[in-house]
Amino acid sequence: MIPFKRMLAVGLAMALAGALPAAAQTDKQNAALPDAVRSAGALRVGIEATYPPMAYKDPATNERRGVNVDLVTAIGRDLGIEIRWEEMSFEQIVNSLTTGRIDFSGTSMTDLPARREKLTFVDYITTGGQLFTTRALAASIREATDFCGKSVSTPRFTNYFPSAQAWSERACAGRQPMQVVGSNGATASRTDLRQERNQGAILGAEFVAHLQRTEPENWVAVGKPITNNLSGLAFPKDSTALRDAIAASLQRLIDNGTYAEILKKHGIEGQAIRTVSIDAGQP
């Protein structure tokens, strides 16, 4: 019989032998980060926590939840670096990036050529503006063009606002145009619709999927998204080394299944991508 102490020593040695390659791999991945980031010991990540399922506060605990929270946390583990969250409004994200307050944005942002004048993106999910309405109004609104001549709310500071206007010009040609009303955000658009100040709203397909999953008695998606694009993690334009390190980390999470598990957990696995891209969003 092998003495207990010897068994313990052998077991410990085997455990350490198994752990060393993983630790060495993490060190190698950490080395890909810029020196300034590694010296700081943390990544400063901006987050707007009012947009489920991507980032939001759990009403029971007030803790951050969502796809982006889980993904960025997993990226931090993969790279062996601490994540320091900086909560802010969506409107503050770009300025916080360009002034160096944060290293990158963990908030979903559509990758658009106009935004790439100041920013660069790691694209990680498909997205699009989704029309939706209340269950009460759904009887008279069955397809997207039923919104022609009706009032629809969408956040004025997102790309959904001009995209909705452009869609109306095309889809409602020869009919009354869809009246696009700019709101102060996703919550405001949903409140306006719930109170029937508008007959519809446009938010990201991921948000509408979350609403239908959590409140199926209240909300109905109408038609397919009126736009088709990519959302990305945003970086300052000249922060290419950090961008590329994050992109490589995210691709590892896709390859090892972590990414798919996170999207499935939050009900948006249909918006997954297979390969990370850089600045691949369309107008």
C-alpha cells in the first residue's frame, strides 16, 4: 500500500504539472497586451448597464448582468488581467474612449463607417433594428409595412434613428411615411410604446429577443430586422495593439465554446458569429 503522504505528494505533483501549461498559456496571452495595460494591471472598460440582454442591472441584486458583462469577464480571465468597469451613459462612450478615460467599450455599439473616423471595432455579434409593438396592438400590426403612417419610437442618438427614416422612405413609398420619433433611450422608447404614445418601437434585435423571452405577454416582434449589421467592442482609433489582443482572446472563446454558452444563456444564440472581424460593419 502506498503511504498516504506519498499519495498526497504524487497527487499534488500531478495537479501542478497539469496546471503549468495553462498558466504558461495565460502568461503568453497576457504578454500580447500593450505594456501600459500590463503595467496598470487592469483594463478599464466602459459599460452602459441599461440594455438587456447585453448589459443591465439585476433588479433583485443591482449587480451587472448580460452578454457583454460575461464576455468581457471571460476575456479578462483568458488574458490574466483584471477588468475595472466604468459605468456611463451611451452618449459618454465615444468621448471617454477618445480622451483616454477607458481602454475600450464593453457596450454593444453598431460598427459603422462614420464611427470609424474616431474608433476601431472588434465585431463579435450580428445585430439589426427590430420593429416591435405591444400584444394589444399586434392584432392590427402584422408586418413591418403596417407601421407606414404610424408613429414609431427609437433612441435618437443611435443608428436606428436615421436607419428607420431611410427604411420608411423605401418601404412606405406611395403611402404615408412612418413617423420616427427620437427618444432618450431604450427605456424611454419602451415606455412610450407601453403608454401608446407611439404604435411601435425600434431597438436592437437582441433587446427585442430579451423582451419577448422575459415578457412574452407584453411584446411582439414585427417582421425581420430592418437593418443587418455587426456590433463591436469599440477602441480608440490608434489602439490597434490592444484591439488585436482582445480580438484574439475573443476568437479563443469562440473556438473553445465559451462564447456560444454565453449567448445561449442569454437567449441570443441566433446572432452568433463564427469568426471575429475587425471594422467589418456596413453603412
